[in-house]
Amino acid sequence: MTIETILKKKRTIMLVLLVLAVLVRVFFGVVKNDYHCDEGITLALTNGTWPVHVATDHRLVWMDMGELSHRMFDSRLERGKVDYDTLTEATARDVHPPLYYWLLFDARRIIGPSNHHLASITLNMLFFLVSCFFFIGIVSRIWKDTRILFLAFILFAFSSATISLTVYMRMYELLQMVCLGFLYSAVLVCFPDGDRKPLPVLITGIAGLMVFSFMGLMTQYYFLLFIVPVCVFAFFYLLITKRPAALLWSMLVVLAGLYVALRLFPPMIDHLTKSQRAGQSIANLTTKTTLSKLESIWMYIRLLSRNLVPLAVLVVAAGLAVFQQIRGRIEGNGSADESEKPGRNTVPFMILMVLIFLFTFTIISISAPYQTVRYFAAFIPAYALTFVSVILVLLRYRSALVLLAASAVLVFVYGVLPGNMNVFHEDYPVPEERSYLTDDIPLMIIGTPWGYTWKNMVPYLNIPHDKRVYVMEQESVNLYAIARESGSPVVYALVDDYLPETTEYEHISYYAFFHVYKVTVE
């Protein structure tokens, strides 16, 4: 078999894996029928009906959910009443920067405001494909064995968390892309790897650091957690390898990218220091007991185990590493043969990835207000690379490949099953039985006078368009009087739990942040 034939075969395998990853995401998008509350915020914000003070014409009247959905999520966008300034003003009142909303706004204008699910998946799919380019570039630069590339790619692309991100109408898929872009740029700078034309590669890496520093900070603030360990590693590695020019330029462009983002969107200072989320994170980091912090870390480890490599695999890897070290000492050949080593940059790259994992995972586990997969899902590609590099360093090469292959099979089988899709409801209770949202009985949604809060966004995307609904906000409310206006003998009521629970009506469930009542009209 010629070299050309071998290369063609490897490219074919890679293409098949990529196409399969895309098809799985398309399938997940088609079967998705459950939505997180933040996805409602995404649509309302890009329609100009978020936050509270804008467009309240959908309240205080019975209407079909289809009409309500149109008013909340599509109407202003269809009429051309939304622009970038509107989105920027809205995000200034939110807790996230605006880049994702700008891009989704454009996608919705092109594909059609009412096709918001298609617009979101199309946009996220583009982000995923670019992420694949960076991921393949990183792995190919560190390891020349394409078997490692195939296995690492499966761990990333078929993780249930990363698949779920693509069909999730939030900025985390974009965050994944910019983090991988930043990491790829850092790899180009730190690991020249005998490039025939090192200067163009270095310039590309430095330019990428600036571009992705800007994009990352304009996407999601967890990006800062990602770049800290990368920058720390690059600082010392470039010093040790005596490359001061690369170090200086890298520092300058990263700072420049962050500075431009800050000047373009100044509210991020308040987001990072004064917002509710900032207060929660700082409090969790500074006031939690040691035991509470360890419990949070353990809960996040369990979430990661379900969405990447099971803990049992790590136990097997540790045991196998110890066994091989003992056997090697006894036989007098403790290290693998040079011909079996994966690549000369494996150890420094492993150090980089371990730093990324320890820093991001620990900070998120302790500081996050909720224990949910979505907070670390964008870092799954980096965590997959951490696992791969650690296994390649700890185990003999052939054993490492076998263990990586077994891990890839487990991740693939678990990830492609639709039942394992993450809807990210971990931060609030959602019961299995919720026919009150989907049957033909009218539904009242009662919020608080605090306004059109994010809590009230939970049910809207999960209600069929032909169901009649009524939305209002009151400190106290006569459910019976509103129910009579519906013309139905029975009406359900979702009442925000800010309002005290009442025994006047039959309490049938608790959904997310709502008490659920059954109101019978006599």
C-alpha cells in the first residue's frame, strides 16, 4: 500500500467521523422537545422583548401559545425593530457579553425570525465545524499517529455534553470554538515542531491569540478562566525555551484583544464585579466551607464522568500505570521503546492541559451557582485532550491506545443515544409528568410584580402552539376570576413561587419555579 493510499484512507476515516458527528447533531436537533429557561431569554433578547420594560403587549389576555410565542420571540425582529444597539443595551442588563446575540440576530434575520430553532442549530453547527478544525489542528501538531487523532476526536465530538451544546440556544458552543481557537493559537506559538516556515506559523499563532482573546471575552466570561492557565504555561515555557520575542508579542496581543473587548462593551466590568452572578461566584469561593467545596467538586466530577470518560476508566488507567511501572522495574525496562513514544511535545502539552483542567474545573465546581453540565461543557474538548495526553504519558504506548479506544467506544455509545441528551435543567426541578403543559386545557402563567423575570421564561418554549394561555404579574391574584374568562371548566395555573403557596386550589405539581394548580370553574 502506497503512502498516498494510506493518507487517503486516513482522510476518509476522519471525514466519516466528522459527517457522523454532524448527522448526530442534526438528529438531536430534530428530536429535541424540551427547552431550558435560558433559551427563552436568548429568543426574547434577540427579538427585542427582553428585559422587562420592552413590549408587554402579550399579557393580560387569553390567546393561543402560537400567538404569544410570536409576540415574545419573533414579532419585533420581523418588523425590523431590533438592531445591534438594542441587543447591546439588553445584554448590558443581563450577565453575558453580546457577541453570541449579535450573531444569532443575524442568523435569525437570514433564515427567518420564526425559524429560530433552525437558525440556532445552523449557527452552532458552524461553530462546531470550526471547533473541529482547531481540535484536529491541535492533535495533529502534537501527535503524528492518526490513531490518536481518531480516538481523541471521538471523545470530543461524540460526548453527550458537546452534542447537546449544538442544539442548545445559548453561547456555549461559541465559547467552545473560541477556547479551542485560543488553544490552537497558543500551540502554534509554543510548539514550533520543526516548521519549514516557522515565522508565518508564529505570526498566525500570535494573530490568533489576539482575535480569540477579543472574541472570547465578548462571548462568555468563563473564557477568562480558560486563558489564565494557558497564559501561565506559555509564559514559563517560552522563558525556558528562550523565546523572549514570542513571549513579548503573545503577551501584548492577548492584552490588546481583551482591552478592545472591554472598550467595545464597558458593562462587562459591572458584570464581572457587581452582577448577581458575580456576587454568587465570589461568595461561593470565599465563604463556602472546605467540606462544602469538596462536595461541590465531587458533584461536578460525577457530572463529568457521565459526559466524558467514566470514573471506572480512570481507576483502570491508574491501576494499569502502577502495574506497568512495577513490571518495568522488575524486568529492567521501565520506559517504553523510543519507537513507541507518541511525540516529543507530549509531556509539555500534558502539563498545559492538566493546568487547564485543574484550574477551570476547580473554579467552576466551587464558584458556580448551580451544579450543571452546561458550565463546563464548552471545555470538554480540552478535558478530552487532558485525558488523552495523561494516558499517553502514564502508560506504555500500546496499552494507552487500547485504553483510549475503549474509552472512545464508551463515550460514543453513550453520547449518540437521544435519551442521554442534556437539556441542562439541573438548576431547577422538572418532573417527568407535565401534561399540564401539553394537553388542551388552558393554562395561566402568573409571575411576580418584580417583572418579566428570567424565571418566567421556563415554560414558554415547552408549550404547544395550539394551547390557550394567559400571562400576568401580580402580588396576589384571583385565579378563579381569570379561569372563568377562559370559557373552560378546568384551567391550570403556573404560579411563580415568589407568591406564597395557597390551599384555595388543588396543588398538582411543582414545575421549575412554579407551583402548579388545577382551578375548577363552577
